Amino acid sequence: MTRPKRPLTPLNPADLERFALRYVERYATTRGRLADYLKRKIRERGWSGEAAPDPAALAQRMADLGYINDLLFAESKAGAMGRRGLGARRIGQALRHAGIEDSDLDAVAPAMEADTISSALAFARRRRIGPFAREVAERPVQEKQLAAMLRAGHALDLARKIVRMAPGEDVEASIVPERDRF
């Protein structure tokens, strides 16, 4: 026999602040994500405070206190995703989804653009595409590989170059621009 669940008590401002502090101590987050989390908690439990809740203001206060830094979050997330082999377009989408504002995206964009080739090559290496394949891929397989690279957020021309490369072909000579070679 199961006991009926006890109803959750509605939140008040102190509870909401406690939830916010607990969230920022456990997770690297953004103001947008924290505000969404707090809105969800209010929706689940209700509100008993005198004034209307303002999750966005509480998230901004956490940022003012230094518990949240959207730019730092964007830089670390973009770097991690780039090392995994995802392209600038896909990284930008993920950062927008995380609640990063356009000004912070613009600050991170040059770093993402600088890592375009290395992230595409990391993706190709991980998926054994082009120069990292064991054998030459037939056209239908190349089309699937190209589609995978495009879904990963890489530019069409760069993805085509990588997919069309023969296994074992020198990546430096084919892809990396002259000015970037050592």
C-alpha cells in the first residue's frame, strides 16, 4: 500500500534564494538557465510571498555577486564543444539555448572562428572521415559523412574538403592555410 504524497509547501523569497544558491553551487550555469530553473520551481510548488516573484532579478543578483559569469561560461562551453569537434554554428546554437546573450556570443565568436579547422579535423578523426578513414569511402558513404559534418555545425566547403580527402592524405598540405602553418 502506497501512502499519498504530501503536498509541497509553496515557496517564499527565502526559499527561492536558497534554491538559487544551491543551484549555482552545484552547476556551472547562466543567468538564463538559473531564471528558468527558478520559474520551474515556482510553477511546481506555488508561491506564498507577498510580492510577485522575480527569478530574472534573483539571477542577475547572483551574477552581480560573482556566482554566475555568462561570458566565462560561454568561453568554457565553446572551448569544450570545439575540442569535441563541433563547429561554430552548432556551438552558437547551444550557447543561445543556454541563455547566453548576443554581446557575450560576439565576444566568444573570434575564438570559435580560430578553431574552425581544428574542430572539424577533431570531428573527422573521431568519426574516421576522409584522411582518418581506413579505406576510401564510396559516394553514398561520403554523402552521409558530409551530412554528419554539416549537422555538427561545420561549413560546407570545409566539410567537403575533408570528406573528399584520401585516407592518410596530409591534412596540413590540403586544409591548413599557408599563414597558419609552422
